[in-house]
Amino acid sequence: MSDTRPSQLDLLARRQFQNYDEMYKVVDFLNKTLKERDLIFGLTKDKEGTMTISIYQT
């Protein structure tokens, strides 16, 4: 019998900081390196240029 629950992401942490143009490279590196530990990193940027990095566990 297989588990049919939808995968959920649990937010572990979120941090805002000033715009850093190459932050997406850091997030990509973290996702590729830590995916086997069930961690996912997200990055958003608002209209004012503030960036937010979020860390999720699957």
C-alpha cells in the first residue's frame, strides 16, 4: 500500500535582506546540495527590491 498523501512543505525559516543580484546562484547551490536532506530553498523579491529567502522541509 503506497502513501497517497500530497507532499507538504514545512516552513523552517524565513529571512529578508537587501537586494543581492546573484543570490539566486546561492539558492540554486543550496537546493542542489541539500535536496537529499529534504530541504528546499525559495527566493522572492518584492517591488521595493527586498529579497526573502525561505527554507522548507519536505
